[in-house]
Amino acid sequence: MKKKKQIKHLLFSLITLLSIFLSSCAPSIISYVPYDSFLEDIDTYEEEIHDGYLKPASYHPYTFKNKNNEDEVFNTFQDVFRHQKFYQNISSLKTNKLLVIPIDFDDYPSSNLEEGTEGSLEVIKNAFFGQNENNAWRSVAGYYNESSYGKFILDGKVTNWFRSSYLASDIVNNSAKANVVRNIYNEALAWYEDNYDDLSSFYVDGVRSNGIPVYLIYSHPSASGEGARNKMFWAFTINQNNTLACWSSYHLTYLKYGKPDTHTYIHEVGHLFGLVDYYNTDGLAYGPTGRVDMMDYSVGDHTGYSKMLLNWTRPYYVLGDATITIRPFYVSGDLILIKNEWNYTAMDEYLLIEFYSPNGLNAYDSRVFNNESYLMSKAGIKVYHVDARLAFLTNNNLAQTIGYVSDGLYNKEEVRLGIIHSNTSSTTYQNNRLYHLLEKSGENSFLNGHFATNETLFYKGDSFGLETFENYKLNDNTLLGYTFNIDELTNTYATISFKKL
């Protein structure tokens, strides 16, 4: 009896140890807790007039002559992006809803995921709408509420897994990516209406024809290696032909201790607003923004030009000799814009100055690991050349350029307007770049694929237009007409003096 008891106790101990071992190997699932959003008054701007500069209370309408030689007006970037209903996007102010539908396949069911069908849903809920503490960095909702300074709230819903009619193995090498996603999008919406509520609460601006924004999270692993971005199982967004959808892999959560990484999802939601990629989509080395932007390398906070487009901030506009003090951009939205005869919209060509700080939404990606970081680890001044001029385009998929609106070039074809430049050689106009981070040295190391570093930034005592960037010209062949100097730079403010030439 005694020997049997010893064996029994030994077996019990082994079973207990095995249970502990298995439980320690099981994936850690953090229960979903919603993010607590805050909404600021979007009409908080008052015009500021100072000696040599001002801050406008609002952006001005953009007026142009249409094909009937009549004045047509754009009041916002959304109006431009949706012109002639060629593209669709979500609004960037107040509360907007996003429907998140996880997609799996008969040959790659959600039960295959390490977290299982139910556990993976908790992960997705935390990634999109959960409190920041349940994520490796921020949830998508938390990120955009913070990046917008409380002017935008992302609300929404995560459904159960929807089983696609496609087999993953049948579409993995499909070249007609948009058509496949469009079909899955429509199937998923029909399934939602059959199993949940009607979709009216998700209509953009309450109008069905403005689109229904959906994020499709597929169960299959994301493509990798050479040519991955051209494959079906990649991350991309469609804003056309009655489809307003993001498409990304569940595996991009890169779970660590049960907390998802949301960088890719945040980048793709940027496309839902109408923001374009700031990296070179041709796959060439040249990255004009130095890989230090959410719409470039999927890191950090959105930067000045993006936030101007989305109406989350207003810049100080230099009118003559002036001294201007700005705070870190991540917490204030402070910017300085230099342009003779600015049109008071984001859709123009100008220089944009931003006080970068490795804090807030920049803190996570500016951490130094193995002597490297994705973002700059020091605070300093960033100077951007923005060329977001509007042009007349043929209203078809070829998007052939007729000419800049500011030049008055026009023909009688059915046309739409759009921001004609990009950071991709094959799709930009007259080889101009949309958004270029200028390097303090006056060189352009990004041409060779280099990343922005601390040396890219301007610091106290540095200047623009004196020893470097002398007689700086914009792409429209006009002189900038200013020099400036960084007089003071602390952790909380920077003072910059401007001299009109």
C-alpha cells in the first residue's frame, strides 16, 4: 500500500507539473477593455496676428473654374479627395465608425491560430478599440484620438470570424488583388446584415454612397520576401468603386505577452482618411521622408502635412521678419509655414517647420535598441518641403495630368482635381516629390536609401538659407525668399527667427 501511495503521489506531482508547464506555454490572452476616448471642441482656433506672422482661424476654401467656367469650391481635403466621386474616404473630425470583420478560410480557419477562434477575437478587439495598456504601443482608436489632439474618435465593432467563399490556397498568388478583396468585402457586408444589424450606423457622414469603412483581418500569414507587396496576402487599402476597405493579416499583431502591435493597422487606417504612402512604392531606394513617418515606415506620430490635410492643426504663417516660438509638435500641433502668397490650404507648395520630440506617439519607436532606433532619439527641428499642388486630371483610372490648377491649364474633357505629386517616381508629376524631409547638411542622403537620423535635425545655432540651402527655390521655380535661424531649443520650446530677403 505504501509503495502504491508513493507511485500515486508521484503521478499526481508529474501531472501537476505538466499542467503548469502547459499553462505556461499557452498563449496569454488579455481580456478586452475599451479605450476611453476624449473629444475636444473642433472650433477652438482663433486668428492670431503677431509682428511678422499670423495663425489663421481656419483654412480658406479652394476655388477653381470648372468645365463650365463656373467657380467651384473645395472647403476641405475630403472634398478634394472625393471629387467626382472617384475616391472615398472617412471624415477626420468628430466620431467615425469602423467595422472590423475577421476573415478566415476553409483551408486556414481561425481555429488554427495560436490564440484560437475566441482568443484571437479578443486580440483584435484590443488592437482596434482597446485601452492602450492592452497593446504593445497604442490601440488604433487610442492612437488616432491622441494624434488628432482629441479632434477625432474612432468608434466601431469587431464581428465574429466570417468564413470566406474563397480558399486561401486559390487566391494566394492571385494578381487581381483588388477584385478579390472587393468580392470578400461585399460578401462580408451581406453576411453582417444577415447576422447583425443594418449597416446605416457605419455610413460615412451618414450617407450610404459615401462608403462603409471596413477593416478585413485575414487569418492567413502575411506575405514576406521579394515581391511580397504585390501578393494577395499583403497589407493594403482600397478607396474606389464603392469599396472602402483595409486588408491585413492577423499575424501582423506580432503578439508579445498577449499584447498586439498595431503599427500596420494604424498605417492602413491613414489610407482610409485619404493619406497616401510617403515611401517610394516602386521599391526604389529613395525615400523622401527618411522612413520617419507613419505613412512612410509605419512609425511614430503623423507629421505636419498629414495633420494639416486632416484639419487637426493650423500653422503659423510667416509674413516678414519675425521671431516665433513653438512647442513640441506631438503635444501642441505647432507648425511654421513659409510661402510667399500662400493659399491658406494644405494643397499648395511651401516649407513646413516642425519641432520633433521623441515623446508621446514618437516615444515607442525612438527607443534605442542595439544602438539603433526607428525614429530620432533627440529633440530637434524638422524642415519639410511640401508640394501638394492640385492639378486637373482626366477622370479615369489612368489619371492623366492636364496641368496645375494654379497655372490655369485646362481642357474641356470631363476632369477631376487631385494632389498630383507623390513620393514615387513612376506616379508623380514632373518628377516633383510630394513630401521631402530636408537634411540639415543640405545633402540628400535619402537618394541612396539612408534613413533620417539625429543628424537630419536642426539644433540651436543652425540656420537655413545661409551656409546651406542658399537661395532655395521651390518646384514652381520661385525663390523661398527667407532665411531662418534656430535661436533657442529646449525640451519644451524652440525659438526661430526669420529674415525676409
